[in-house]
Amino acid sequence: MGVPDPIRSPMTLRSYHGAVSRARATHGRAAPTNNGEPAVACPLYQESVELIGSRWTGAILWVLMSGPMRFSALVEAVPGMSDRLCCNRLRELEAAGLIDRRIMTRPQPGVEYRLTRAGRDLEAALTALGQWGHRWLGAHPSDRGAYHLPQLQRR
């Protein structure tokens, strides 16, 4: 008989059909479909977007793409970000496995942050997002000032 598929369970399908009915009632059309099935938002996609979409997180990841950085240099590299907020975001990124925190004892004591393999794997996505922003959000450069997406310089 096999293990029931949680995605195709009757309760799940009933929930999605209810969502489609509500969408039709409020918007006058059905939700997008995939081969006749209601479209379903992937929970891992949503989790990914929420993780890198937190305020300053994308900027922190972008800056760390160039190589390891100490906390003070990281705060300096992201204008407008407070020490407290930077610390909170770094903890979140470390817990998610996107960065490593290394305590430095020599030559100067301090903490250094670097991307993990999973964090470095976001480079293509962050670059694409930056290019999209310049294309669609930067349509009026005079409104936002002239800024060009920097090329990453590897250390």
C-alpha cells in the first residue's frame, strides 16, 4: 500500500481547493495551475525568501561575498545599519548556516565572519536580484542617485 503522500492527502487537497474557491470569489479568477493542479507555494522557497529578505541581511551577505570581515568593518560597509541590528542579523545567518563566526586572538582580538559554502552558493541569486533592482527599481536614476552594482573583488 505504501506511505501516504502528505502533499496529495485528501485534507491537503481539500484545503487547496478551498483556497482556489476563495481566490475565485475575491479576484474573479482561479489561482495559477500546474497541469490542472492548483499552484502551491513551496515552503522552502518561502523560508529562503524570508531569510534573505530580512532588513540588511541581503546587504550583509553581499558584503561578505568579497571575503571574511571583522564586525566593525562589516558595520562600516553597510551604511545605515546599527551595531545591534547587525549583531542580530549575523546571529540569524549563523543559525541558518550561511555564515561562520570565528574568534580572532591574533594579531588583534576580535570576531571575523565569513560565508559558508551554503552562503557562497547564494552569489548567483543575490547578483540576479541586484541586477533586477537596477533594471526595474532604478528606472529613474535621478530619483535614487547614480549607483552601480559593484563587481565582487575576491580576497
